[in-house]
Amino acid sequence: MTRAILVAGAVSFYMSVGVREFPIRYAPTSSPRWSCAGVSGAAGHIARTLKTLGDDVRLCTVVGRDLIGAGITTELGRAGLLGPGIVESAESSSGVTLVTPDGRRMGFPHLAPVNGVAYSPDLFEEQARGADLLVLTNAKFVRDLVRPAARLGVPIAVDVHLIHDLDGEYNRPWLEAARIVFCSHERLPCPPERWMAKMFRRYPRCQVVGVGLGERGAVLGTRDGLLVRAEAVTSREVVNTTGAGDALFATFLHVWRNTGDPVRALRAAVVHAGWKIGSRTPVTASLTCEELSKLGAACSPHVVTGRWDAGTA
């Protein structure tokens, strides 16, 4: 079933560079193990993943009138993501990602060129008309759109990435508005189950909390107490873990919106993320719904269900 999903956030031009180790030792020059470039950014990756899975995606982003912007526009056109929700700025956002042989990554996002853009609430509302899900990334220019979006009555989903403070000022608008919240485990101050309990108590709109656990897979909780753990699976050699969280988030949204089954959705999300990180540029490597289904049948992760409110898994 085709779904109308709005995705708002940054789309950036990224250079990925293979390095030998962390930390990097200084040298005047150093040849990388490999290098490649492509269009990424959280919104770009999420939108492309959803589009490839078969969703009707409306992308709200900012692209510069510079050389980088011309490349971004061309790539979005190839992906079928160009539309009236894309507005211009003087410069485009960009970044560099360093990747070690085991796939670990260190990102250098340069979002300053789009952070100060005032995205039109009227244009946003126009793009949101008829959508049944709003994916609002926590890019700075999206922040002022969150409260107007909450008044539309359409479910909101957000990945707050490396969050560590439940009451942090910056992410609060998204947490107050979202029904679905994903994040990384890397900076959480407590175990995921306790984080879920705190989220559900603190933010009454929240119905689903997902936490990416890196090489340990992912865990998800629902407001009614369900806890789902899915172990990581890698169907290819791990090359670059950049964007694994975006892949997990986007794939979960697609499957959950179409089936209503959080267990099935998390299982598919782990499979897709594990496959994507076998590419040097994971954002450009996405499976169709049929391909994901076949891979999931051949490479199914171990899944355990329990209760987060009972402290069991």
C-alpha cells in the first residue's frame, strides 16, 4: 500500500573517506584506503529509503544555489524526490565522514549554511496536506515547524540520535509532539528499558520508543508495555556504519505503518540496516520491499519479546 509521508530535514553532500585507524595520526598528506561521495543527510537518507520501499514521499529540505546544490538537485531528481517542498538558500550543507576498516565512522557535518533558513510554515502545511505521517528530523530549521505540525493531527516521528537528556531544551519540541521516537544508545544515561519508561511518563503523546544498539541490534518499546529486542544481522561484510540509525528508523516506519506490527517492523529494520552497512555509501544502497522481504526470509534476526515495565526482555 502506498503511503504519503512527509520528511523534513537536511540533505547534504558528503565525502566518505576510508582511514586506517582512530585516532588519526598527523601527517602532511595521507592517501585514504578509499573515498567516495554522494548525497546524504538524515532527511535525504530517510526519504530515499522510504521511497525505495514504495512510499509516496514528500521531501521538505533546503538546497543551495551553489555547485554542491546543483549536484544535490540532480541526485534528488534521479531518486524521484524533487518537489515543491525543496527551497533554495545561498549555500548547501555538506560534510565528511571518516571510516575505519571495521566500519566505525566519525562524521563532520557542516549544517551552518541551512541552519538559519526560515522554512515557510505555509509551504510546510501545504506539503503535509493528505500525508498520514510526518517525519520531522531534528535539524535546526525544522524546529520552528514542530509545534505547527502538531496541530495538524497527523502522527509525528523523530529520530533524536545522540540524545542524553530527556529534558534538554533543544529536543523538547520534538519529544512533546512525536508519537514515535527513535534514538541511539551511545549517550543514554541509563539502560534502554528505563529510558523508555521515562519517555512514556514524561511525554504523553509518545506511543513508541526505539533505541538503536549498534552491533547488538535494536530494542523497542510501546506504551502498553511491549518490549521487543532484535539482534543485529549482517548479510554482507561491514564496510561503513554511517546512517545505520536512519535506515533502522525509516524501515521500521515503513513496515509498521503498513502492518501495524512492531515486532515485524523491528525485525525488517534490523535486516535492512545490517545490509546497508555493507556499502561504502549506505545512503545510496537501499532495498525494495520485495528485496527486503526475501533477505529477511534468508537472514532473519533473533527476536525476543517481553515487558519493559517489568524489567524483562
